[in-house]
Amino acid sequence: MFERLREDINSVFHRDPAARNTFEVLTNYPGLHALLFHRLAHRLWRLGLKWIARTISTIARWLTGVEIHPGATIGRRFFIDHGMGVVIGETTVIGDDVTLYQGVTLGGTSWNKGKRHPTIGDGVVVGAGAKILGPFEVGAGAKVGSNSVVTKAVPAGATVVGIPGRIIIKRQSEDDVRRKEMEERMGFDAYGVTEEMPDPVARAVRSLLDHMHAVDDRIENMCKALRKVNSEYQNGELPPLQEEDFDCVRDESEETRG
């Protein structure tokens, strides 16, 4: 019991830089309080004392703002940051080292009995306000962006963003340098994008940049071949890219960063 409590406290220190000491964590972290209430309620639920278990769960919701059904299964080092508005359904299964932020719902989409809620793999991070709805699995190490609505399975290590949730899998590419050069030529900047939380629209634009680069290479090779056939052939000048054409992209980038 005390070993699990020590793990829970350490997990707060590892994932919340605002935590200063053990006493503060024990007395002022509603996510930890909700977890401790749930362990008691879950044990009573498994013993068949369901009314008492539900009553403890309800009291915990009043005190912490976190609603965890006593039937939910939760692994080790589970961390709820801030906690308010988190809802975890009865048949939810949560692995180890999972992090939820405020306003997360792990819910169901069916009134039928049986498995109705998601299974969350080890090391998953779910952003504030996200909704994961249905009896599917979110793979280990996945990340769910804030306010996303996820209604289908998520592969391990993937990222989900948007409504409905769009699944993005990180891929290693040998074309990153070439793509960056094309972006600089066009003035395109995928602002606010990191490898951990990529933007699907930016990814689509980058695919277009790759295609444009391939077209440029093909045209250049055709021009070289024509010059060999006809020495009088002159290359036509391509219209230059005007910086003002990309002011809207640049302005939106500055607003987002601000």
C-alpha cells in the first residue's frame, strides 16, 4: 500500500514541475485524492459491495471534481493533472504511467452491457478536454491532443489531433533537407508544429512541396535534353515567388506564436 502511494507521489514530481514537496502533493492534488478514493471503491466493487463502492465514488466526485467509476481498472503511476471534469467509465482499462489532463472523458457510445469504454495503453498522454469514446484500444506511448475526439483505435506511438481525431504516425524521411529548402523558397513555415504533435494540414502541404520539387527536377532535366537537341533552345524564366503572396501565412504564424 505505502509502496504504491510512494510511486504515485513520485509520479507527480516527475510530471508536474509545480510540485514542491510531498506534503503539498498529499494535501493539494485532487487527482491523487481521486485515485486513492478509487482504489478503495474498486476493491469494494470487486468484493460485490457495489452500492458502497458507488457511494465512495460519488463522494470522491464531490470532493475532487473527478468521476471514476469503481469498476474501472487503473494501473500503476497513474497521474491526473488538475483533475477537474475528468470522467472515467466503468469498463475502462488504463495501463501504467498514463497521464490525463483536466476535462478528459474516457466514455462509451453504447447503452449495451459489456465492454463499452476504451483501453488505454502504457505511457499514453491525453491532453486537456479530449474525449476518447468507445471500446477500442489506444496503443502504448500514444498522445491525444487537447480537445480531440477519438472514436477509433490508435496505434502505439501515434498522435491524434482534431475533431474527429486524425491519426498521425511519425515517419523518418530522407527528404527532410530537400523539403526544408523548398519551404524556405516558398516562405512556408509550419508554425506551432513539433515532431511530437504534428499538424495534419502542414503534413499535407509538405507532401505538395515534395511533389513540386519532383516536378521542378523533371522540368530541369527536360530542358537539359532540349538544349542538347537544339542549341538555340532558350529556357523560359519561371515567375518569381513574391514574398507578399505569403504575408497571410506569415501574419498567422506571428499571431499563433504570440
